[in-house]
Amino acid sequence: MEKMRAMILSKCAPIETNPLKLSNIDKHQIQNDFEILIKIEACGVCHSQLHGIEGDWKELGIPPVLPTVPGHEVVGKVVEIGKKVSKFKVGDRAGITPLLEACRTCLYCKEGKEYLCESSMITGESLKGGYTEYITVLEDFATKIPKNMKPEYAAPLFCAGITAFNAVKAAEPKKHQKIGIFGIGGVGHMAVQFAKIQGVKVIAFSRSQNHLDVAKRLGAVDSIMFSKNQSDFLSEIKEKHGLLDAAIVFAPSDIVTDTAIKSVKKGGMIVIATIGENPAFVAFEEKTIRGTLIGSTKDMEQVIKICDEENIEVISEIFPLEKANQVLTKLKNSQIEARAVLVP
């Protein structure tokens, strides 16, 4: 059996202890007439992978199995196709989101929300992950990428990009509204741009001056340093902009979520794109709090189209595959400007 290099997680542990080990595993083979084999060109490094690797999300059943190959925003070249594949040909470029597979028969799949499928398979939560050289996927769960789109640009679109796009959509933006984006990293910097396309005024919030500068450069009308002194922070927002029409939360912090809810006007919308405690919620203020997840395959096609047409900027740094532990450590310490990308 032909082998491939992969960064394997056998036991959850702090990333500083280098839990990912470079190994040789069996190269994935096409097992199904509708599958394609992708030679990976780039895989984005997502903050949620860090939580899975370090064992923060064990109570959520993540990772579901060990050993596992992490990595769930994958792009590459199609090098082989199954007998019944019609969507791709050899030489095409394709990407995979965190949704590797869904049942296609349940209520969610039939509604076009296959990413909510109860029996879905998640990329990077089995031996089918992106921190390696090859991956197989059913053609229906892969998305075509234009030939001119660079791998390090395209890879982050398959989790950060679609998450940002869906979160902005969930905020139901209307022209000239004020939308606050809390957390400007790999996802947030794209959300600023997707929101701007909708004609809204984006106000960015972060603990990092570097990230605030990025948000301003990408079109935010203002960027404000986040402070845990909630009353002072809320006073600053009200003084400068009044209450917000909507807020989107990407920062995985309960104080940020609570502050975001309080920064929005009565009847406004708060979109939470992270995991945390249940926030305090005053029903009489008629605010809507909603969660958001990646998005559908149709959404992913839309993201690729918009990014191609609107020249959405993706800020990424490239690292070799074997540096995965060091890259995730940098991510943990907020030393990555936006999105890190591993190249095998």
C-alpha cells in the first residue's frame, strides 16, 4: 500500500507538548464510484482544531476518534475520479469544508442545511483530515475552485470564509446599519469585508491593535480596543456610535458575548459563531440571539464566486506541514495575523 505523510494526533494534550506527530499512513484510495481523490495543496489552520487537539471539547465528543488527522479547510488538485463522477475531471481544483459527508435523506439535508445533519462526517475528525498529502471525498461535498485562485488564498475560505459569510447573512444586514464584529482574526477579517459588501457600517472590536488596524484597512468605519471593563466599554460605543443594530461574535469568550448583547439596541440581532456559556438575556428587550455554523455546499459556491468577483482579501501565512504544532502554538498565543496555512 502506498504511503503518505500526515500529522497524527494519538492523544489530546497541550499544543506546547507537540502532540501532533509526523507519520507515514496508508494513502487514501477511491472506495466509491462518486468519490474524487485530491492531492492537497494547502490546508488552513483553524482555532477550533486547537480546542480539539488540546481536549477542550471532549464533552462535545470532539475528536470522536483517535488517532486522527486534523485539518478541515482543504484545497488541492483532483488526481483521480470514480467511475460515476460527473462534477469534476482530473486536473480540476477542488476544496472541502468541515462537512466531509452527510446522509442526504434527513430533514436538514432535504432543507439544504446538510451541515446540520445528525449523521454527518466532519473533515479532520478521523484519518480523513487536511494535515496530510491526499484526501478522498464524494463529489457532492467538494466545491470547484477557479484555476487562478492560489491555494493559500482558497484554503481559508473553506471554513473561515464560509463561517464569516454565513454569520453576516444570519445578522440580516440592511444598508447603512451599524454592525459590530467582535473578534478580528482568521474569520473576523473576512466578515468585515462580507458585511461591507452589504453596505453596512462595520465597527470592529478586538484585544489586538494589529487586528484593529487590519479591520480598519479592510473597510471598518471604526475599530475599538475591547475592554473587560464593561460599563466603560459600552459607554465608549454609545458615545461614538450609539447602540448597534446587530453584533456578530467570533471571540470565544463569555464576557465578549455578554458585552456584544448589551451593545445592541432593543429589537436588534446578535449572531454567536462560537461556543460558550448561555449569555444573560432580557426577553423584554426583544433582541434575537442566534447561533450560526459553517454553511451549505451552495453557500460555499457563493463564497468562492463573491471572493473571485469582489477581490475579498484573505490574509494568510504559509508554513510547511511538519510545523503544525508550532503554528498552532503561535495561534494559541495570538501571533498569527489572520489565517495560517499548512502546505504539504
